[in-house]
Amino acid sequence: MFCGSDSPAKSTKIGTGHLPVLLREVLGVFTPRENKSYLDATFGGGGHSRALLDLAPPVSIVAIDCDPEAVQRAKVLSESYPGRFRFYDLNFCDMDQIEEIQFDGVFFDYGVSSFHFDQPERGFSFRSDGPVDMRINPRVGQTAAEFLETASKDELIQAIKVYGEESAWKSIVDAILKARGTELLSNTKSLAELISNTIPTPVRSRSKLNPATKTFQGLRIAVNRELDVIETALPKAFDLLAPDGVLAAISFHSLEDRIVKRFFRKLCGQPLDRNDSTPQQMRSVVAEPLTRKPITATQEEIAQNPRSRSAKLRAVRKLVGLT
């Protein structure tokens, strides 16, 4: 979730089994130098942070994560790199609350980490039975089960059709509404089975994905307000950059990537999309692109870490001399 060995992924697990994606590529866009400071806005397993801290000459890292389990992983780095690592228990959209006011690089790795899926009690996965929770920060907000029981029909459609990008959204929404008040919406296995049973067999057979995959994605995004948080955080991250600093983000699906792409294009004075007819003289240019196209994982990395298959890295550099 969030940040010179021949196999950097193996050296950055920090005991969690979580492999940081696009690690070499992230280090490449930052080109860390002595006394530089970086903000890992999505600490997660800490793999990207550890890799940066391991570099010579030394750099310093500030990390953010609102998952209480990340606190323990952060303590490991704090003890291993005294004076060079600091952690804040915050959602990354609140990064403007930290004491540090400027960084040479800010990094996002969106989505959930593999260790979330490996813990049935967190409710992110249907592979093992557990409560339908899905909260990144389990201390606040409603669970996904509570959302399923109380959301309006329009909110369910938004979660499953828009966030989940699920073509069979109508039948799934109807099935969820009918299942309210039963135990079917409370456990991951029963919810996944309910979803699977609403999708015709010919449709299920055409996809390699489990039929519940997209709906679970949509529910997770809705419960954690993931897209709103990304849109809020990106401008704050750019404001925290020093001149010549780098802002980088790894996204895992088209909804995340679209937000990052549009924001970066705006910073670079480029049209947001093919329908953007704003005259060039009306655009502000405050950054330059470091990735003309998103950087994706190599076949070697995908073989080692299948989660990296859908990862896309984009990066921009803040221009010097801005007022």
C-alpha cells in the first residue's frame, strides 16, 4: 500500500509477506540524494520506505498510514533507522496536518496491501470466510456489511456499477436488497456466493475473475471513500513538494489512474482529455512529466508478484522558480 539489491522485493517484506510493487521504478524516478527527505503517503507494508532508507547516501522518510496495524511495522523502521524515519497515524488526505512542510519527493501506492487480503477478519477477501468489514481504518466509519444493509439503491448502484465496474450490477443490487435482514450480507463467503448466483453461468464462464471480485472492489472503494481521498490528497501532496521535487503515484485500476492522469496533466499544462478545449495560454504549467506513459511491471516482477500486473506508475517533477 505504501513507500541496491538484485532482488529488492525480497529484502523489503518486513515480515509481512507484502511485496512492494514497481520498486526499482520508484527508486528510479526519485533518484535519491544525500539529506533529501521523502513522504511515503501510503506506508502499508513499508517496503518502499525501507528501500529508500537503505540507499546510500542516506535520506530521511516521513510515512503516513491510517491502518493501526501499520503502526507496528513503522516501529520496526523507526528502531532500525533512528533519526531518519518518522510515522504519522493519519489518512493520507490529512497530510497537511503533519509538522514537516516540504519534501523532495512524495509517493502514493493506492489500494490495499496483500496482507489485508490474507487476514480474513479484515473482510477484504472472499477466499476465506470473515466479517464483511473492508475498512482500511477499522477504528472509524461503517463496515461494508453496514453499508450493504443501509445504503440507498442509488448508493449501491454507484458502488457496484461505477466503482466496481460490474456489468451485472442490476441483478447484484436487486439480490442485495432482497437479502437485507438476513445473515447473507454479513460474511464474505455468503456474500460472494450471493453475488455469484446472480450472474448467469455463461457470463461467469467467460471471465477468469471470481464473480464477486468487481463487487468487492466497488464496496471497498465506497466504504473507504478511496476516490474522494485521492482527489483531496493529490493537491496537498504537490503543495508539500520542494522545487524540483517529484510526485509519484501507483494506481491499480482505471478509476484511480484516471484521477492521477488528469491531475498530472493539469499540472503540466496539458489538456485533461480529448474534450478539453481550454486555450493553452489559459493553462498553468507548474510541473513537467517524468513518465510520458505509465510505467508498468516487467514480466519478471509479475511472475514474482502477480499483484503488480495491474500497477501503473506516473510521476511529475515540480518546476523551479514558481511563485
